[in-house]
Amino acid sequence: MHYTHFFSEHINHTAQNYFGIVLGAESLARWRVDNSWGLAGEVGTGVAFGRDSRWLFNTTIWYLDIDAEAEIHLRSGLNVRSRIHLDIDVDCILIPLFLLGGWIPLLRS
């Protein structure tokens, strides 16, 4: 399990222009994103090689599932308030590769 905390959220200038032109927003739009609990997983391996096994090749696969809800609030027309509700669903897989060397024997007992 993992917890994702969203902070310092803002709407960029291009999106603000869109809300003004297309939706008639008369003030800057604001948005709020809920924090998220989700699944997380990791599988990895490391292989020592080279003279005296001083080099290590390491790879891993990380999986994150982020599900959050967001709302965009804007004001248009004669003080008309609008709210846009968004469901955010991100399934992320990261595969970093590492090559380390020189200090590996120090970790052995």
C-alpha cells in the first residue's frame, strides 16, 4: 500500500485561458485534489560481477496505482459558480537500472 499526498496544486496559464474563452470564466479557476491510497509493488534483483565482484548491476520494477478525485471550481457570468469533477486513475510502472562499482566488497561480511 502507498499514500499519495498532493500539494501546491495550480492550474497553468493555458488552462486558465481555455476556461475564460470556452467556459466564460471571469476569475481564475481553482482546483482541489484528494489524497490517494493505492496498491504498490516492487520486484527486483542485483547481480555482482567483475574482478572480485566489485560491480553490481541492479534492476527493479515498481508498480503504483494512484486513484484520486479532483474538482475544478470557476465563476462565470452573473456570479454563476461551476464545478468540474474529475476521476484521476494512474497506473504507473517504473523500471530503473543501476550500475554500481568499487565499494561492493565493503558490504560483505
